[in-house]
Amino acid sequence: MLEGHDRVWDYMAYGPFADFDAFEAWLETRQALADPLSFAVVDKANGRAKGILTLMEIRPAMGVIEIGHILFSPEMQKTPLSTEAVFLAAGYAFDDLGNRRLEWKCDDRNAPSKHAAVRFGFTPEGLFRKHMIIKGRNRDTAWFSMTDDEWPARREAFARWLSADNFDAEGRQHRSLRDLHGR
């Protein structure tokens, strides 16, 4: 669809799409769903949508929710915008919805996603072998979590990392989020 963007779909059960019309049609099917509950990630600087993430596997009786179907454009990956999007989703899951547990699951072969989970303050919990079949392949699923008793310290680390004084004039961070989480 867009040059260099097809790889973002490698670990998703859907995509890439043949063209923008097909992608837009898929997006329209997402609007009616309550689980997964999809959010567009919009860059306030230019008003452009640069990603999608969802809250899913929503189990209010258990106080458990998962952040998933994370699809950030290459230009959004490894930026403060991606960190802020996860921070806002986690805050919504814990502070607004009152969950006890936030899960992050990904294909075990998806090293960038596993690295991001740890960077964002999730704790590795293990591997579900042959958990599902995605695009005709066995998928081993790596599980991560964050709990409500960890959230206050994680929230503070996110806020400190996202603070303008954590970045120099060229946008380079002074302290890493991983360091601020104490990892």
C-alpha cells in the first residue's frame, strides 16, 4: 500500500492491504466493535493519523484488559508519540476503567514488540507455544503484564520521560524510559 509499510503487518492476522480503499474498508469494520476497541493515534503537530492500537480481551469482571493490535507507521515507531500513545492507553485501562491487570501479547518472533513491552514497563510472563495460527504459521505468543500496584510508578516514569526537560534541543533523551522504570 505505502512504500516500506508492508512489514508493519508481518505479525498481524490481517493486512497488508492492496490499496488505501481496501484499508479504509477494513477500518470501517473496526468502528462498530467494542472488543477490540480501536483507537487512532494522531500526531497533534500535523493532524495526521500515524497508528492504531486497541484495548481488547476486555474482561471487566476480572479487571483484566489487553493492549494489542498495535500498528504504528515506521515514521511513528521509536518516537515520543508512540510512547505517549501507550502511556495514554495504559492510563485509560487503569485510571479510567479501573483494571487490575494490563496484558501485552505478541508473536515471540517479533523482537521489536517484545523490546517495546519491557521498555514500557511490562513484565515478561512466559511463552504460550503454538498458541495460534497466523497467516498459515504457528505462532508462539510471548506474554507480558503490568498490574495496578505497579502502575503508579510506571505512570510517574512515563510522565518523567515524556517531560520536555528530558530532551535536549535536538530531541535526544537525557534518560531512557527503561532506566526510569528501574530496569
